[in-house]
Amino acid sequence: MPLDFTAIDFETANGSPASPCAVGLVRVRDGVLVEGLALLFKPPYPHNWFHEGNIRVHGIRSSDVDDAIEFDTALAHMLAFIGEDVLIAHNAQFDMGVLRKSAEAIGAEIPNFRYLCSLMMARKSYVLESYRLNSVAYAVGHEEFNHHDALADADACARIVVHMATKKHHVDNLDDLAAATKQALKPLHVPVKAEPKDWA
């Protein structure tokens, strides 16, 4: 399997994993970031309310999605962008939980994507005081980005994975990167207890 994947990051309106309001996706082909997609949308009902704590993190308010697309439209765009790619996210258990639960909230069926977690891989690759996304990004030389902007976070995740593969472990495919970081591709439809969102 070449170094092809889609990095993904969700921002949620509140503490429910079924409340996404924004997503960023970045497509990687042969270790090169080639395309991105950012979507702002209404969270699925009845999870479509905004908690002040989440607003403080990402800055998205209820009024910002008044004229945004509905989640079912956003999900269709996401699935078309991802295709059959492996998904990678920083604290993937959180983002995969959001993808599962938000699809369930609207009764949508989604493919059983396979995924990896850049947080877990980073812990096996670098010696750092913190493995939060911004800390790992800084460690690999990606020093300035708008943390908690979904597209910027997905972009940072993609860059971290490419750095791990090409600079740290000197591999050119996901299988070897997973092996080098003692990880395994996981199926989306097998839920795993998520770590706190503040790792993302």
C-alpha cells in the first residue's frame, strides 16, 4: 500500500460525538499533499446546539452555520472526497467516533473505512513532552497553522504522517509505517473508547 491516505479532522458543536459542525480533509498521494476540502455545516438534529466551551476552542457559533449546508449534504461530499482511502486523524478514536455517530444520527450508512491514528504513531516515533497536534506539528517543522481550524488541523496531521514515514522511519508506504510504529489498521465500525478531545 503506497503512502496514500486522507487526513481528517472534525470540530464539534458540543460534547456529543454526533454534533460535528466542520470538517477538514486532506488527500495525500505518494507522500505528497495534493488536495484539501473544508466544510462548514449544520450539526445533525438534535445535536445542533453549541456549547460555549466548544465555541472557545474553534470559534464557530450557531449563527455561523445558519446558512450552511445540512449534514447529509456534507457527509455526501466527505464520502465522495475520501473514496476508498485509509483515514488518518490525530486522536483518531475521537474523529472516527464523530463520523460513526453523526452518520447514525441521520440514519446514513457509511463504508467500513480503515484508519490509523497519527497520535499513537507519533508516540512511537518521537520523544516529546506533549503529543498534542500542535506540539507534534512543531516538532516536525510545521510551526505555524491555525490550530482548531479543521482544514489546518487535517493538513498538519497529513504533514506529520508524511514526516514520520519519510524522515523518521524511511518507509514509503502505510503498511511499513504502521509496522514501524507498532500500529494496525482498524475498521471504522468497531468502536473503540475515545481519548479526550484535548489531544486533537
